[in-house]
Amino acid sequence: MIFILIFVIIGFVFLYIQTHKISNNTIPKSLRQFAKELHIDKDHIPLHDASCEPRNFCEPIHIGIVCSGFNSNVHLHALLKSLLMTRSNPIHLHILVSNDSATVLRLLFKSWHIPQVNVSFYNISKWLKDVRWVPNGHYSGNYGLLKLIFHKVIPASVTKKLLILDTDLIIVDDIHMLWKMFDEFDYKQAIGIAENQSPYYLGHLNQPQPWPAIGVGFNSGVMLYDLEKLNAMKWEFVWTNLAKKYTLIYGQTDLGDQDILNSVIKQLPDIVYKLPCYWNIQMSSHSSGNSCYSQFKPKILHWNSPQKYAISTRDGNMFRGVAQSVFEFNGNWFRNYPQLCGEDTQIDMNIESADECDKFSKTSNTFYRTLLFFLDYNFIADDWDITYVTHLSFDRIHLLENIAKIWTGPISFTLYVSDAELVKAMRLITESEILNRRSDVAYHAVFQQGEFYPINTLRNVGLKHVKTPYSFLVDVDFTPMKSLFEMLRDNIRSMVDLIKKALIVPAFEPVNPDVVLPKSKIQLIDSLNRNEVRPFRADVWAPGHAPTDYDKWRKEYEPYHVKWQPHYEPYVVVKSNVPLYDERFLGFGWNKVSHIMELEAQNYDFIVLPDVFIIHASHALSWDNAKFKQSPPYRRCSQQLKKRFITELAAKYSKNFSDVNYSDGFVKDRTRRNVQEKIESTTSLYESTDYFLAWGGKEKAEGKKERKKNFSVQSVVKDKPHEVSKIEYYYYYDIDDPSNLTISKLNKTHLEKLKIGNRKKADSSSSEEHNYEYDEGDLQFKELHDSTTLQYDSETFPSVKDLLPALKHDSLNEEIDEKLKNAPTDGR
């Protein structure tokens, strides 16, 4: 009995060994390979084991991509990052691009500066004629059909093999493994392609009759093209003839090139090499990709739905997390890829300079990776359009909505962000009801690098890519007045052109953060009189905006010239071909001053607009400003850069800027005011602007002056009706007041400065006359002004009682009159 049992056991063991016998040819070469083979599908086993062959790490992988449209550019940026994360070989990209995408991608690669990545661009417009005739209903339009003609686009001398990828892919494994599958092709196989993972071609999706396909068909998002075999089989003739035939039967293609490819494969199945499913895991609403990735590690994720990354699929959140990690990954890291193969243009971004000032300015070896138009932009400009050009870091993104609400024209926002902040910014913008509905706002991303904010690089990125003839160059922390866009257009129209002209938009700031911002000039002057607002930075850096002459601006109704002075940094409207900013200036200090100085060197006219303004939004001190205040080397290096800039500017334009004070203090005192030239302006500007109709501008433009009264203003201390706290002269035009007289409360006490008595007739009109040198035009204007302005001598000067009829206390009036009577006089 025991012998029988032993015999049965031995027989069972023998049969088991024979049944599970492993051939020496399939012994795994590594644990990783063994794990892969445990789960490998027999249909996907390669014809021979490539792992025994020596690996060539310098063999370039040629990749063909069609990219057209701003969304495609963003998807391509993520695709490239995922490719660079996993690649082990040099990459040569062959990209068919539209004109807009060419602009975006050329700058992206130029600024990214990735080693061992070559890029060739091919203009789509040259090749569209080869596919435009195909009736096509796919959301990508005719551009997707261009994948059919890569064999014509890429010269045979460049490569015989091409890996074709859609832009909506995320690669999660080394693409070299896919590239090596060319070695598995037999002599007939010319196209490597994975099966479609939806029942579309089976007709199960309630769609019109699909084009013919084998079984579930194949998906064209990832393909291997043997270009030599395709040319040998006359690929162009094959696909065009079949496409013409089937369009008569099935109508337009719903899936573009994929329908045509499947119809060809149906007729010529021997040309196909079936790629493993894990090289194209499809994320569409009816995808059965889970049957693949439940067995194999996904190597490429394909978001082949119109909803892209927002699609709802099984395990969609898990794969969205993979995609988001790629979008948020710092793309600058790939600049440090080791240089293993031949010569390369790689620049070591970490080389430390011997000059300590290099860290405080942009050097020639500094590249800021830039992605233009990261959201859709669609705007057709006319001859007078103006783009609001500004820049910001992510912490000020909340300011975008307020600007977009008020400025109704095109806008350019250049964001200085990390990759992760860009993802958040895109989400915030697309979820904003105000921003998302506008297609005339251009969003550009400059990715963070280094310690300091590259302010002039950001300005130049926006300025170089505006689509309008004029640009308003401004910082993001300003709020434009209501109807500013329309009023600037009117001003430009009235001047015919802005060649070598810079229109200055005066800047103001609130004294306290809780002040209600004025919306018109009338409200602004009231706020100035109440000391609620003041000229921008007047309390800390007056030279920056003093040449604008805010006192003159209050009373002016026509644009007026001002002379450039050192440290002048106004916000200006210029033609968009204006000289660019000097990008060496980083962070805080002289970044805008240097630009205005170059405009002066080029003989620009500076013209202040009297009907417009912007208001600064209060915010915390920026990091760069704080660093400048705390760092003596920063300030010292900034001074050196200023001197170098001025020396270079003087040599370039043969100008003498020797009177410029290099210090951070104020400019030298000037005892006389510069002569300011008046410019001609037409009545149409004032007739077309509501503001001027309310302000009396039409009458002024026609030479009809309003009656202007100078008057003294007093205010009484609260709860002390007999104590006068303020008396001073003031005047301005107010069309709404029957007597053209507006009485305002002013904050400063000028009782001791009040000068009343005998005065000359010429001295009783405007404080603008003092210390002012008149030319012939000014004298003519003054004569007209004086002839239409009431003048008073000391004997007929109205009392405060006449000007303030609301005061009921006779004793108080008598006290005030007595003070006025005894006030000293000096002719002012």
C-alpha cells in the first residue's frame, strides 16, 4: 500500500514538472523582468529578448507632434515634462505648428534651455492643403489629420523612424522602451498602434454608422511610423484613395485621422504592429482601459476626451492626481540633465560669479522659462485699441478681477509663478465669472527662478506680445478710473498718432486704506481737498511723479507737455513698438525710471492727460523693497548698475546726462519751473467725453471761459462756534454750481499765510503764474483768461459773510471780517 502511494506521488510530481517546464530561452534576466513576465499577455511577448542587447544611450528618439491652439500649448508643456522625467536618451521633437503656437513654443524652448533636446518646427499652413479636403467632424478640426502626412513633412535624411504622440498625453515610463519596439516589426509592418479602448467602432454608442475597423479598432494617440516602409508602399496614395471612397459611403470622419487609419488597416492588416495596451491607456467616458491597467503598469495616459482632465471615468481621480503632479512639477529641474552624448548647448545655471552684484541683476546667462497665452486668447484690434499691460506675482492674483471689471479693452497679465502656482492660477481664472467670460485677456507665465522679482523681464514679455497698436504700461496694484479705456482712445484719436509721444496718466494713492476711491476727476479733486488722496508717493519719493505737475493738472482741461527730469517714472500710454525695458534691473529700484530715461534719450514728448487718472491700491511692503532697504550690498550694486546704465545710454544716443543725481535722494532743486509746451487738441475729444461735458470742457475748448471766483474759506472748530480753525483761498471750476463756486474744507491751516490787501490785477488769478516763464501762446491764453475772469481789488473783495451765507452768527462774522481786515499783505 505504501509503495502504491509513493508511486502515485512520484508520478504526480513528474507530470507537474513536465507541464510547468520552463525553457532556458525564457529564463528572466532580472527580478523586474521576472515580475513583468508573470503578468505579461502572450499576445504581447516580443519576438526576441532585447534586454540581452547592449543599450545605446545616445540614440536620439524622434517624436512627431501636431500642436495648434493655446490649450494644446499648455498640454504639450505637461507632456514634455512627463517625457523629460522618464527619458534616458536624447530627444528630437518634430512639431507641426500654427503661427500662434510657433510663437509660444519657440519662446518656451528658447527660455527653457533643456540639454539634449532638439526641436524642429514645421509650419502647418504649408501642409493643410494636403488634408483640408477631407470632410471632418472631430473637435480638433483639420489639424489632427496632419498626423497622416508626417512621412512627407520630415525629410528622409533626418530619420527613418518616428514616434507620433498627441499633446494630451502623460508619460509615466521611459519612452525608449516604446522606441525599441521598432525592432519587433517584420518586413511588412509599418505602423505600430494600440487598440481602441472604447466600443465606438462596434457601434455601441448610439452614434451614426462608424467607419470600418477591425474589431474595436485602433487608437491613433500613440503610434510608431516606419517612414521608410510608408514611403515604399506609397502611403499617400493608399490613404487618400480609401478616404475618398469611404467619405462617399460613411460621410465625414468623426474621429479624424483615426477613422482613416482604421479603414486602411481593415484593408491592409499586415501593415500593423499591435502595441501593448499599457502604452495607450485611454481616459474617455466609455473607456475600458481598466481591463488593461488592472493587469499592467500604465506607461502612457491618454486624455482623449473633449473634457480632457475633467472627464469622469473609473479611477479618474487617481490618474488626475498623476497628471496634476506633472503639471505642478518644477520644469526648471530638467536643465540639470547630465550631458552624456556629444556637444550640447547646455549652460550650467548654478555657476557662481565672482562679482557679488551679479545676483542683484539679470545676466546674459539667465533664462526665465516662459509660457505665453496659457489660456485662450481671441481679439481683433482696431487702429485705436490699447492693451492694459501689467505683471504680478501669485499673491496679487486677487487684483485681476477688479481691473477686468473696469478696463473694458484688451489686457495682458504676465504672472511670475511656480509650476504649482500656475495650476492654481488657471483654476482661479477659469472659475471666475468675470475673467472666464472674457477672451481678450492674455495670460502669460514666467516661471520662478532666482531670488529677485524680474520686473522688467515680465514687462517685456507682456509688451512684446500685445496685439494692439498702443499699450498702457502700468503696475497691477493700480485701479483704473471708470471709462479709462474709452477716454484714452478719445485722446489718441484727437492726436492722430503717438509717434515719439508718451501720454502720462497721473497716479494717486489713498491716504488711508479705507478711503472710498473716486471715480471721476470731480470726485478726485474733492478727495484731494479733504486730504483723502494724494499724488502717488508724494510723501516718500516726490521726484518720481513731481514733473507731472499735479497743481496744474487740477485746473487743466487740455493735454499739456512736461519736461523730463531725473528719477521721473510716470505710467504712460505709448505705441506698442516702444523701446523695451532694461531687463538687468531686478527687484526694487530704477526699473521704470531707466525706461522713461531711454524714452527721453530718444526725444519722446511727455504729455499729461488732464481727464484721466489711476489710484494705487495699498498693500504690504514687497519682499524686494524690504530686501533693498535692509541690504547694503543690494543698494550698492543698484547704484553701480544705475551708473553703468546711464553711461551706456549717453554713449548710445550721444546725450549728456551728467546732471543726473545717482543717489537715492531727491533730484537737485530747480529754482524755476520748466517752460511747458501746449499742444493742439480738437473739440471733438471733449464733445465725445461725458466727463468733459460735466466739467465744462466743451465750453472751454471753444474758448468760452467760465466765471472763476477766488474766495476765502473758513471752517469752525466743532463745539466752538466762535473759534476759527482755517481760513484760506481756493478756487476751481464746478459746472453744477450756479455761481461756479465750490467751497471745500481743506485740512491745512493757512490763517497765518492769508494775505489780503492791495494787489496787482495780474496777481489775483492763479497760483500757476508764480515762478512761471510765459511764452507767446501762454500770454495769449492768459489774456483770454483774465478777460473772462472776475477780478477783485482789496476794496471790493467779498467778505466771508457773503461766501458763507449759511453762517447765522453775526458776532462770528464780524470777528472773521476783523481778522481779514488786519491780515498782512505781500501782493499774493
